[in-house]
Amino acid sequence: MKTIDHWINGTATTAGSTRTAPVYDPAAGQARAKVLLAEPSDVDTAVAAAGKAFESWGDSSLSQRTRVMFAFRELLVKHEDELARIISSEHGKVVDDARGEIVRGREIVEYACGIADALKGGFSDQVSRDVDVHDFRQPLGVVAGITPFNFPIMVPLWMHPIAIATGNTFVLKPSERVPSASRLVAELYAEAGLPDGVFTVINGDKVAVDAILEHPGIAAVSFVGSTPIAKYVHECGTATGKRVQALGGAKNHAVVLPDADLEYAANHLTAAAFGSAGQRCMAISIGVAVGSAGDGLIEILERKAAEIKVGPGYDEGNDMGPVVTEAARRRVIDSVALGAEQGATVVVDGRELRVAGHEGGFFVGPSLLDNVTTEMSAYREEIFGPVLGIVRVDTLDEAIALINANQYGNGTAVFTGSGEAARRFQREVKVGMIGVNVPIPVPMSYYSFGGWKDSLIGDSPIHGPAGVNFYTRAKVVTTRWPQSAAGFNFPTSS
Ligand code: NAD
């Protein structure tokens, strides 16, 4: 069985790691490889190499960094098929969906190709007699990323292209469930001309995460994952003086108003709830049907859920693959059962689904629950599987109040034909990313991604301008040429 190793200082290595974890093919329900789990001493080795590499990379020209990013972008295009198959085989999602995350991740590299523009500072001429002021930003040093299983390549790409293009060296600890895509990325960076030690992959579990959080040689940590771990990472990372950006879980609501095109809304809700087997932080897990929209919406959703073709993600023609682990499958099944027990109407029941020839796979079909209420666990918990709950309310005001009372505030959407309702919705909801007739409003690379409330711990969203700010710090320089006589007063303009 293949062992997936680390990438330290431009070389594949086992370092001092002896522990391993199985890496599953979720469609087969079988371990196909094992991944090394780093010890704190491995993190030390990696950070030492990254620190050494920073001495020259932190001083490299913008032209050199940009050239590497352009070359890396081309290699991501060239290896798209291979990456998509790797992602599908370890995560379970269908290959076309994996391609989608590669494309969206690659857009961050494209943003990083223009980093020279994003790093331009300001200049104020003659702020006082013979005095000018300018500012510029510098990299932090060694920075680290800790990423979740559900986007094996896109979420790491939210981080490292911007960190590296701004002059930092980057240590990635990907999810131990989906390690292979990041190992290939390390080789692509090397081929693109990135110097050794600038991009590192340390595979591992909590031991590696804790070593990163405690390491004095790491200046900043980017985390994306579940809310409890985001809170933990934020608390421990900031306690050791690091900058931390920590993005957490979600429970995203899509509101459907009676004036919406119901067929269009149901189409998008179906894709957003069941695509990637619901394992997206921007998945729609709650539909809020307003007034008379309810019955018609349920009828179309039921029909569309029945049309979803479930099977291995790497086989052509499937819409939805398995969930990532047997534990995840169990959690989905238990959530539907609890929903029924607590009074929800199970309109579509995916619990018994079996895929012929793949009986051991972690498959579960789409489930649709109607008449969900806010007290039910199906409403309150992030199921992170193919379960769409429908809450019925009478007015847009009630829908907005519902969303605002929720623990999470990652993404939300409204389906309507009314500009006035859409405008009120976007102004009043306490959520970071909003779609108007768009179900998964993931911002483009040149904007920043981040939720509100328990979906983002701390204050830094990720990528775009917020990413550039996160990975750099500013200096403001006040210059006088030539020197004039110094006064004793606090300096003011003259
Ligand atoms: P997770 O929190 O279990 O794991 C994320 C990372 O933390 C992994 O690298 C893992 O190794 C590490 N980790 C896990 N347990 C740890 C512990 N006890 N101590 C230290 N480190 C630990 O998340 P996941 O299951 O891989 O991913 C799914 C979650 O991520 C969902 O909650 C989803 O909403 C969230 N997510 C959020 C966003 C966003 O942008 N807000 C994006 C993608 C995923």
C-alpha cells in the first residue's frame, strides 16, 4: 500500500514520522493508501527549512515571484485531469465537481499573478515643507495553513499563492483524509521554479496542528474547518502571538419568496444542497419557503431529488458521490432519523440507498425534510451531508429574523423577482456572503471570502485584499530631503 509522505525543503521525505493513518477511497469504503502523521520534531525540521528559505525568498523581486506564479498556474492547467481524479478518489466527489474546485482555486493563483498591483503602496508628496510620506508592505516570514477535507485543493489555494507571492514561506498541513492533491501541488511548485523550502507539506493530525500552533518560528496561521477547531486554533495561535485567520462551519439558508421562479429556485437548491454530497461550507442545508411558495417548492424538490444519480465520483454520469467516511454516513442517517422523530416530514429518504457493486462504499442518498423547526437538531446542527431541511414561514421579515438568530453566518441566498425584497434582504441579514438568485455565492478571488458569527473566528476573511493584508504588514515612512532645522513642537504640517 502506498505511503504518502511529507515535502520538506524541496524533497519528498518521511522525516521522523512513524505513525500513519489510512486514506480511504470512499466509493469503495476501503483504505487505498496510508499517510504519514508528523511528529513535533518534523514540524521543527520543516519550519527551520522554511525559515532559511525566507531569508532569500522574502527578499526576492516581485518579478521573480510573479514569474513562478504564472508558471505554477500553467502547471495547474496541465495537471487538471490528474488532480481531479486524485481529489475524487480520496474525497468522493464527482470528477466534474473536482474540476470546479481546481478552477476556482486557480483563480487565486491568477490573482497572485497580479500581486505587484495589490502590493502597491501610497505616496503623499509634500505633506509638510520638504516632507513626503509613503507606505509599503512586507511579508511576515514563515506562515502556516491548516485545511479541511472537503476542498482538497481549493481551500489550500485560498492561502498559499497569496502568502508566497507576497514573499512569505508557507507550511501546509492538509487534511489527513485527502493528502495527495497537496503533495502533487508541492511538486508542481518545484517544477514552476519555486526555490526549495518556500512551500512545505507536512501531513498529520492534531499532533502536527498543536506543534504548528506552539511553534515560535511561525508568524501566522490560516485555518479552515469546523467551528470548534477554528475556535481552538484561534485561541491557541493568538496565545502564542501569531496572526490567525480561522474560518469555521456553516448552516446556510436559502429563502424562496412566492414571486420567485420556483422551477429555477428548486433547480439551484437541489444542486447547492446535494452537490458534493452536501459537504460544502457554502452548501444550502436549509430552504426557507415563504408563504405560498412552500407546497410548489417541495413538489419540485422531491421530483429533482429523485432524479439525482448517486455513484462513484470517478465514474461518468453520476451527479453525487459518497460522503467522506463511514462515520459521516452514520451521522447523516442518524440526523434524518432524529429529524423524523422530532416531527419533520421525511419527503425523500436517502438512508437506505445502496449502490450496486459498491455496497461497502460510504453512500447515502439525498434526503428532503419538510416542516423543520428551529428547535430540531436537523436545523441546529451542521449535518455536512446531503440533507435539505425546509422551514416554512409567512413573511420575508420572519425569514430574515430566522437567519439572524442562527449561530452561523457564512452564506445565504434569496430567490425572488423583486429588487426591493432582494435589497432589503442583503441589507438586513447578518451573513458574510449573500446570493441574489445565486445559491452558492462564493466570492471571486479578487474579493475576500468570510462569514459572520461562528463561521469566522477573529476578524480576517481569506484571499483577495484581506489575504494580502493578512500575509503582510505595513510600514509608513516619513522622509525629509533636504534636512531643515528641527523644532521642539509635535510635528504638524507647515
Ligand atoms: P475539521 O475541523 O475536522 O478539520 C480541519 C483541520 O483541522 C484538519 O486539517 C484536521 O487535521 C485538523 N483537526 C481536526 N481535529 C483537530 C483537533 N482536535 N485539534 C487540532 N486540529 C484538528 O474539519 P473537516 O471535517 O476536515 O471539514 C469540514 C468542516 O470544515 C465543516 O465544518 C465545514 O463547514 C468547514 N469548512 C468551512 C469553510 C469556510 O470557508 N468557512 C470551508 C470549508 C470547510
